[in-house]
Amino acid sequence: MKFTTSFTTLLLAVSCALALPTAEPDVQTIEKRATISPFAGTNAYWLPFLTNDADVEATFSAVAAAGLKVVRTWAFNDVTSCSGIHFQCWSGSSPTINTGSQGLGRLDVVVRAAEKYGIKLVLPMVNNWGDYGGMDVYVSKLGGSGHSSFYTDAKIIAAYKNYIQTVVNRYKSSSAIYSWQLANEPRCSGCATSVITKWATDISAYIKSLDSSHYVSLGDEGFFNRAGAAEYPYQGSEGVDFEANLKISSLDYGTFHLYTKSWGQSYEWGSKWIKDHGAAGKAAGKSVVLEEYGVPEDGATRETWIKTWHNDIKSAGVDGDQYWQFGLTLSGGKTHDDTYTIFTDESNYNSLVVDWAKSR
């Protein structure tokens, strides 16, 4: 999801342990699996940016208590001013990966807590958007010629692979890893869809060369590229072809998002979106996961449409879902509320989150 960063109240400075996660990886090699076990999960992008380890623990405790199995959180934070929590700092054209206590040390805390509570993690390693750096930092610092050059420029691709290598090698022996993810919502507006498909083929194969024992996914919104389509999400104008990307052998499952309001669609339309992705997955012989979705209205409207979409997820054979986003009260107050957040103390939390997780 694209949003404006406004999450500062929770950044309370405390010391943190620096030891890397030590749990052993799952025995089963899953590289060639085409289907996954059904699960209910969520997003909590802000986890690595908490500075109180107890808050990280409290979050995973609450996630586990809800019966959720998978959490998606950011494994990126590219900055050009090397202060505060950051994972990679750019000085001119030279990036420095921060492995210290205010860098990947914060992600270490997240991974260890996930291991402790038996929660799996999906880790996108770059953002399409400008929040927490994003692709355009690579483009601007390495002399790219616009957003599209992130996907095509050899120097940029090499720099991104260097970052991927550090992250994957750091955590690939952890039992908490569910999926390495190429990006959060990659787009290439106005590009041929082959640009992202070629890039995704290359990057996913590279990740598999580093770690063949965990899933790899794209992290896209699931836009279709269907000739003559009347609706924007089916027209391919953002440079994404969901069905072509499903054919990439080094991507283990398909991803899609659902934001009806942002895309100028009705809540009813969301049912069609879910069913079409379920059908595309079946045609390709691959599982698909609705990894971001939500309703930006509290109360009855949210209750009605999320429950409707849950029924659609089951009937369409969509194997996993991760709603946007998990919320609770921590030591510095409530976590980020972008109007989609479902907090643990809301009246419909049990019916929309806990009961749904039990059914999966």
C-alpha cells in the first residue's frame, strides 16, 4: 500500500539484542511446490521501526493469539541521510547497508519474535513508492532515467541484488521466513508489461540461487493485461500482467491486492476481482494470495464487505489472505491508523479477524 509515513509516536529508544536469529530452517524444500496450505494473515509494515523490543513481542503475541499465521512487514528502508533507523544509506552513488542496532538489527528483533511465536514472515525488499526510500532512491543515486530504469538499468539491478543478497543470507536459516518478496506493489506506468515480467524472472531466479528452501513472490497488486478491458485494473496500464507473471517458474505463488476506493471501483466489484484471480491461479496451476485488502470505513460497512470477500476467497479457492492492516495499542500509543487498520480492541475484531482465522 502507498501511504504517508506518520508513525513516530512509537519510536521509543531502548537498547536491543544484536544476536542474529538462530532457528533452523524447515526441512522440506518447497521450491517447486505449486500450491500452498490455506492461511489467514495480516500486514504490519511498521514492525522493524519499533524501537522497544517489548512492543515487537507484544505484537507477535497478539497476532498468535488471533490465530493468524503469516505477517508481511517491510525489509527495506533506504535513506539519503544516515540517521535514525535505516537499512541502507546512500552517499552519492555508494550505498552502505546498515547491519547495526539501528539497521538490520531491528529486523533481527522482528525475526526472532516471529520464531518465538511460530509466525511466518513475508519480506518485500524494496518499495515501489517513496515511503521508506523506494525504487526511486536507487534511480536517482545511480543515474537512472526515470522509474522504469529500476527494472532495466544494469547498475541499479546489481545494487538491488547486493541488498537482496545481504538480507536473504542473513535470515535464510530462520524458521520464520515464509516468502522473500521482490517488491511492494511494483509498477511501471506506461511500460510494456514485459519489462516487469523480465525483471521478475531475473530477480526471482537470483533469490532462488541464494535460497531454494523458501517461497519467492512478486508482491504486485495483481493487475491484469486484457485487451479491450473497460476497467483500469484489467488494462495493463501500470505495466503489470498478472497472468504472465504467474508463469514465472521461480515465483512460487501469485499475489494480488484489493483497494476498491483507490481504484475507482465499488465494493461489489471486489468479489469479481477475487474470483478472477482465483480462476487465473487455477488455470496456471499455482496458488494465489490476496496479500493486501481492506475497507476504509469502520462499523457495518467494513463488517459486511470483508465478510463478503472472505466468502469469495473460499469459494474462489484463494489459498491465503493478509488483510491490511493489524493494529493494537503499544507502549507509545496506537499503531498507525490509515483508516484501513483493524485494531484488536474494535468491536468487529473477533468476527473479522479471529473467527476468520479459525475457519482457515
